[in-house]
Amino acid sequence: MGGGAAGPTMDSQMPSSTEMAEIEERRMEAKQISRRLDEAYMRMRKTDDTFELLVCHHGDLKHGECVVQYKSQVHLLKNNSIIRELTIENAKLLLIRDADQYFIVGSYFNGRLRCPWHGACFNLVTGEIEEYPGIDGVPAFPVKVVKGSVIVEVDRRLLGKAKVIPAMSKADKSNETIFVIVGGGKAFYMFPPTFTLQLRARPKQLTCILGPAALVAAETLRRKNFSGRIVIFAKEQIPTYDRPKLSKTLDVDQELLLLRDASHFKKYDIELMLDQEIVNIDTSDRTVTAKTKLMLRYDKLLICTGASPKKLDMQGRDLKDVCLLRTPDEANYIAAAGKDKNIVIVGASFLALEVAAFMGYKAKSVAIVCRRNYPFENLLGRHIGKLLRQMLRDRGVTFYEASNVEMLEGSDKVQSVRIRNYKKNEVINVPADLVLVAIGTVPNTKCLLNCGIELDEEGFINVDQFMRTNVERVFAAGDVATFPLSDSGLRAKVQHWSMAHSQGRIAALNMMSSGHLEPLRSVPYFWTTIFGKSIRYAGYCDNFDDVMISGDIQNGRWVAFYLNFLTDEVDSACAVNRKDDVKAVATMNYDGVTSQFADLQMAGKFTTRADLL
């Protein structure tokens, strides 16, 4: 055999363990240098306002992982564990990977961008709000993947912003279409310069009130590029404000509650016909007429007149310091007039409990008169109601359960309240320097009498899932409407702040549509805070059959599931009521659960008793 020099053996080709470690170290150094060069290069490609930035590499985040704010820092969350921090020029951002797509927004919300505290949802691509409450979006930044590098296009003007007003169109004078919105409010006139109406001199200072349904509807029309006229009638001299905060902080500065000022409406050609109470709607001629005789023809009409607090029907109801709570002025008055005084609250609504909690240490005494044994016994059940009652009593609030008010006594000003316990058949007189009436609301539908719009037995407007009334071209939204629930088709009145927002948006979309109609799919969602304890509720269950409670009620950390025992049946809307469904969830110090339940409900995924066992 021919011979030659023997080749190297396998052992001689293998580096030693020390050499392997050195090779790996050099490889990691090269990778780090490459990343730093990539980042430096991306930072160089910038303008005064925008620049591109490499934030991670494909594979650094798994499906569903995200970066969120936690105790003033931003972290990557994976199975509730903190992995890394991310900031861009000291701004806190949220980075999400959904399958092989990446999204970056300036927010601190979990999961699918549903707020765990209030239930609002935001679009991952645009940052626009899609489920409410709220009227603004969050900053969103375009993201792309280039050769495995995840790159974000940063707009420096949006960094650090908590909210963003989405882009809106303006009116086009050539478009003669008129959409009229009848809302609440009373103030002055304001018109954009593109339109002229001969009315009266316009004041220099302009304020207005719009309920959330009317406000969201008007802005949705402009966001979706409606270029016709938007005309809003209103009748109260109060700014657009965040109403749920009133009962939680009675002495709040009105300026801190403002949602939009008059300049905003002017900028987007939204005409405010203020100090104009609508007294007649003619659906055959398609006209609305104000108390001042001003008449306007509409192409589409949206009714958002809302509801007003119920008044007591008894002797003494007109005495001084018998109060209702609907406006900032009324809230401020109760806070000032009730200081170091005896306050009696008639009713045990969330508004009543929030006022009692706020005034508990400021008033001389606070008492609540409740028709049931426990507050919210019909909504939250006996065990949760008992907890709330004890929370109030522990902080000095007197609770008169199973009782009714028979009379308010006083000469010119209220001095006492006569209360009857109908179980014991006992009557007592309770000193009262101020009385707050919180016994529910009545719809503002007086202007709708004899116009053909269908009302229910209580005077609320019947609408379908598209917010349409029985009259063509007429829609209704907000507290004034009764509507079919998306999961069952059962009709409901849900006077929640967030639901009014959602209905305003759906109404606006369908007012614009000439074909496809958008149904209301929102899940009822509300929250309250009492003595620093937050309760959140999602779903709808006005007559539950059972409550399953997980957690520790006494220590204030629990989840309550509300179930129905309905047998399978199909209602008039062709929706099935499933047996043993969880219809609603309430929580205290389990904030994320209510939002998760709302997501499941919206996706048509229903929870049953078996799922909880």
C-alpha cells in the first residue's frame, strides 16, 4: 500500500475545555458588539422627531409575553416573573409579541390591552380605544422585524404621553348632510367659523356639558371621516366632565374633571347648540325644535338625553338642603354644607356608599337608609352586602336597614328625617342638617311623547343591538336606552359610564353606515371605591340563583361568581340561555379577574359552574 503521512486523529482536532470557553466568550462578545452597533446604527437614522431603535431580537420574547410598568419601572413579564426592563429615552413603553407580530404602545395595561382596573381596551396597532371608559387612545409605534431584529419607529413627540387624541376630520361645506345629537347640557352657543346661523351674540366664555354617549358619538363620526355637519343640542351650563369621580371626591376642582373644552369642538367643526332644550321631535318631517323655537332638520338623529336623579315623593322634599348629586356644583355644595353636620343619605346605591365614605370623617354623623337588609343584596348577594355594611359601620356610618323614609321635617330647612323599620314596625326621628337622595334615576324622554319613538313602561327608549329605535333614521344611546344584551338577547338597562361610551360609538358607526351594521358587543363593567377598597363587576345578572365565592371576604380579597339555573331555552332574539352559566363576576383586590371575564364574554366563551369546581 502506498503510504504517506498519517492524518490528524479526532482527539487532536477537538479543542480543550479551556479553548472552548474562550471561543464561547469571544462569540458572546462579538454578538454583544453586533447588537450595540445595530442599536447605534438605528439611532443614527433619525430626524428631529422620529428615529428607529432596535429593542430586541426575534426570539427574545415568546408568544404572549409583554413589557409593562410596575412600580415606576418597565419590565418584561413572563408567567408573572420579571425578566428585563425596557425604556426609550426614559419613557415607559409596552412591547408585546403576538405570534410573529410585535407591537409597542405607551401604556401599562395587561394582556390584550384591557385595563385591569376599568376595563378599557386599546387597539394594538393604532393605540385607539375600542372598549371603554375613556375617550383617548394610548401612544402606539410602528414595529418591524428586519433579519431577526425587532425595530421600533419612535416618535419622540409621543414618548412619555399617557394618552393621545386620535386624528379627526373636519366638516366639508359641500357636504349638506346633518347629523343631530340631542344630549344634556345648558350653556351658550358656539359654532365653528365655517357655518353661520343668525341667532344671538355669542359669549366670549364657552362651556358645555355632554354625556359620554353624545361626546363619543360626535368624536367617532369625525374619527371615521364623516364630513357633514354634526350639531349637538344641550341645556345645562356645566363643562364636559368625568362624572363618576363626583361621588368619590365631592370637593374636587371642576377643572380637574374636564374631558374636553370648547376649543376642541370648534377645532373639529362640532357645533354646540347650547342653552337649547329640545321640546319637540317630529320624526315625519325629521325636525327637532328647541324651547327657543329654533328648528333644525336632520338626516340622522341620535338621542342621548340621559337620565335625572329621582326625587322623593313625600312631605318635606322641597326643604332647603335636600340634595341630589349630578353635577360638580352639587358635589361641591354637599362637601361644604355637610362638613361637621348631620347627613342622612336616602338609598344605598354605589353613589350613596361613595358619598358616605367620603363624608365619613368630615361630617358630624352620616346615616344611610336602606330598604333591604344589606346594600346591594340583589346585585352582589347577602355575604358581600354584609361585608359592605360592616365596612360602613366600622367607620362610624349608621346603617338603617329594612327601612323607609316617611317624611322630611323642618320649617324652611330640613332638620330631621322620620324613618320606619318595616320589619320591626318602629319609627324614629333622625337629626339631619343635609339629606342626599340617591334612589335611582328617571329617563329624560319628555320631549319624545307622541313622536312615534317606542318607550318601555318606565319611559326608556327601546333600541336594537345597533342602537336603532323603531323609527327610521333615529338612534338612541346612553342612560336613556334599554337594549338587548349580546350574550342572551335579554333587554337591559345598564346605566354605567363605560356602557354609555360604547353605545355612543356603535350608534355613530351605524349612523354612517349604508350597508354593514356594527352590533353592540360590550360587556357591562363598572367599579367603585369605598374606604380605599375597590370593587369591580363585569357581566349582567339581575336575578342570580347562586353565588360562588373564592377568597377571604373578611380580609377583603375575594372573587364572587354569579350563576343562573335557567334551563336551555331560546328567547325572542334567538339567543340561548345556557343552564348554570356564570353571568357576572365581582372582585375585591383581584383586579385582573373581572377584565379576563369580560374578555371571555366578548369572545363568546361562557363559564359554567363545572369550570369553577
